[in-house]
Amino acid sequence: MTITYHDLMHAARAALRAAGVDDEANKLEAQDLICAAASKTPEQLYRDFSLYTTDAIAETIEKYMDRRLAGEPIAYIIGEWDFMGLRFFVNPAALIPRVDTEMLAQLAISRLKEHPGHTRMLDLCAGTGCVGLSIAATLKNTRAILVDLSDGALDLCKRNIRRHKLTGRAVYLKGDALQPPSHTLGQFDALVCNPPYIPTGDLPALDRSVKDYEPMLALDGGSDGLDFYRAVTTLWKPALKPGGHLLYEVGVGQSEDVAWMLVNAGYENIRITRDTGGIDRVVEGQRPFEHPEPDADPEEG
């Protein structure tokens, strides 16, 4: 077989275009698939555009394209994805990191910078661990604890901790966000949570690439999508230090309901932040500082 990388790119883009993928997206998708199959960076791919590929690479691309055209997300095909400028291992045991979620990590970094010295943060429903590990990679004085119920997700956390050389500052633990935390976890300066938040009745209407490939355990948020927010807001409040911050990613139309949960649970400084698409994406609150009881009036007997 005599086919160049340029030929591969042209054929892949044509197939994706025929499947309804627009030109800007099909260029990036074809590039990602070919780079993964050939173990090349994008720069190396374009440098080698006129060179012939091997039969093995051409066969791998064909298999990748079959999977992509069947609806499988590229991230699962190539086994990794970018988040906050870092590359993370991914597989169907956890949700694919999304750009929208970067707002959650960025705000958590800002809140942790308000705390002097060494800090501890908890990434609850951690999935790949991308949020907590991005925070730890940015803040050298922060220790991250990644908690998830899925063994498959925890395996991804372990691999991503090693990938980013954070073994000394990040650990992964099995835990259920719908249950109270163990006292052995201690307390945290920040708790970030991107929980399942799709209402159960909306799951069948999700895009095929989501409902057929991404884990239901990480999508189903109960009848109204708010089960995890109710549980974490109350049950996990003791895991926050006084003055600690609770930050949630929320779905479309959920921000006000979640903000009121925080108000009713006694959190202060409630904020709602929009993502780059103008959608309310992060809801946060702060556990109040504990104020000492005033001394008794010495004239009272």
C-alpha cells in the first residue's frame, strides 16, 4: 500500500464531512485520529505530510474511522484528552473532560489562593481526576484528594496522578457522594464537585455519543437532576474547614435551585458564574467562620 499522510488526512476528512462534521471540526478530528495511530504530534504529522505511511498505520486509521463514524467519541478512541492545558488518560469508565468544566477548576484555584500556606482540596465525583489534578498541578502548595465510587474511574485517577508526577501530593479514594464522608478524611479548604446532574427522564434524549458511550453512573442525577447537590450540600459540609469553599458544576437551568440549597444549608458568599458560552456553570458558597460565643456578663450571677 502506498499512501501518504496527506492522503490519509484527505480521506478521513472526506468521510467525516459526509457524516455531517463541519470543515473546522473534521480537520481537528482527522488530525487527532491520525496522530494517535502514527504516534506523532500535530507538528510531526504536517512535517511528514508527503511521506508514505505503513500498512499498519493505515489499517489502524481505518479501524479508528469505523469507530468514529459509528458515533464513538474521539477521546475514547485515542484514550486521552486535554483539560486545562494538561493531557489526561480517558476511557468509558469516566466522563470525557470538557472545556465547560475548566471554569470549575479555575474558580477553585482562585479560592484556594485566598488561603495562606499549604491547602487541601477534595475532588468529589472525580472521574478522571482532571479537576483536582489540574488544581494541584497549578498550586504547588495544594494537596488533592480524589474521591469516586467507580473502580474504573479510580484506576484513571491513579494513572493520571502518575502521568503528571503528582504522586506525592494527590491520592485517590473510593467513596460515595450520596453518603456522609468518613471522619478520617479530615477537612478541606475547598471541595469541588462535578456530579451527575442529568434528570433521569432526559437521559434517552442525550446525543448518541454521550448516552451510548459515557457512563450512566456519571450522568444520572435522579428525577430532577439534583440528588447529588442535595446530598453533598448537607452531608459533606463537615468536611469543609470554617471558611472553606464548596464549588459545583451545574447543568442548564439548575443554578438557582442549587444556590438556594446552599443558602438554606447556611453557606455564605453564594456566587453563580457563567461559562464562556454564557451559561450559568458554577455555583459556589463558603462555610461560615466559627465565631466564639461572647463571654458571660460578669455581673450576672
